[in-house]
Amino acid sequence: MRALRAGLDNMTQAELAEKVGVTRQTIIAIEQAKYSPSLETAFLISEALGVPLTDVVAFEPGDNA
């Protein structure tokens, strides 16, 4: 997600968080794979970044995160 933000005029974590309606700490945790966003949040992130949902989240079979 960090690379996607960088492609948008270096959108900051704070700017993305504001567009999505979450905290900057949430964006940090998602980018560090310490937190998996809800489906709604994932959709909002993909919309804010202008990319398909599959560019924001990925599911690996057996991944319990």
C-alpha cells in the first residue's frame, strides 16, 4: 500500500487515513501487515487510491491473519 500511496503525489499516511475515515495508526498497521482491514475499509482504501480492491488486499489460502 505504501507504494500505491507514493504513486499518488506521495500521499501521506495521514491523508489516506483522513480519506478513509481511520486513524494514521491504522494505516501504519495495515502497511506493516500487523492488521487486516475490514472489507469496508479495504474498499474505501481502494477507492481513495483509485486501484482495484485486489491491489489493496490479498488472501493466501491458509493465511489466518
